[in-house]
Amino acid sequence: MARSPGGGTGALSMSDLLVIGSPAPGFTAAASDGKTYTLADVLKHAHVALVFYPGNNTPG
């Protein structure tokens, strides 16, 4: 199975899935301004909406 840019395979087991409304796990992401942000740090200053969508060349 091909690896994603994040290093994963893209395959999840049912135990990896979050229930709708449950808290998001902590993560770090690079932003377009070149800075790196953690979810925990951003939540100290603002509300956050996480939106997921299929990437290019994926079904759905």
C-alpha cells in the first residue's frame, strides 16, 4: 500500500475512528505562513473547526 505524505498508509481500523462530537486528538501542522501550529496552542486563543475532505485523485 502506498504511503501518504504524512507517512501513514491511509488505512485505518475501526478502533482508529473518532465518534462524531468527540475531541480531536492532538496534532501539529504546518501552515501556509511557514509556521508550525499545534491544536492545543491554537485552542488557547480561538475556536477551531476541523474539516476533512477527500484529497485529489481519491474516490468520494
